[in-house]
Amino acid sequence: MYSAMGRPSVPPERLLKASLLMAFYSVRSERLFCELLDYNLMFRWFLDMNMIEESFDHSSFSLNRERLLEHEVAARFLAAVVEQARATGLMSDDLGSAQEPSLLQDLLCPLFHGST
């Protein structure tokens, strides 16, 4: 999925976690997110990064995210999150529930298909 040449790639699990952080904290671009990683310890903790590890290169981050979408990893990740929420009883079967999968998808899809 990733090339062995060029800039270091972003591991898929970190890319997905970073995309969630961008959605939850309304970070409007990959470039800004990569800058925030330089000093936001909570983001680093969530991504399992130590304090001296280099933050992501914004262009690698963007390209890796596009590759992730091409391989439908993000869709499988979202489906697994929804399934796990259902299995643990965190989702309701009531009509109009704020936790419906379609609403989750509507909230998270711009994150995976948004602009840089």
C-alpha cells in the first residue's frame, strides 16, 4: 500500500486516529494538524507518539490518506467501530436516534473525503 522510497509514510492506524482527532477538534487541514502535533501532547498521546518523535509531513499525510481511501480502509474502520458500538449496546435501534450509523457516516465521511 505504501512506497518504500521518499518521505516516511504515516502508519494506517495513526492516520485513522489522526483523522478522528481532526474531526473531533475541528482541525480544518492536514497542514494545520501536522503543525499542532509539534506541541499538542494530547494529540501525541492519542497517536502513541513520544515527545521527541517527528510530526508528520503534511504532504505525506495527505497522500497517505488518499491511499487509505483508495483501499477502503477507512470504510472498513468505520464499519468496525459501528459494529463494536452495537455489540456493546452503545447504539440504539430507536428511529431518529442520534447514534444511527448513517449519522456517524455523515459526520465522519467529510473527514475522509474533505479537502486539505
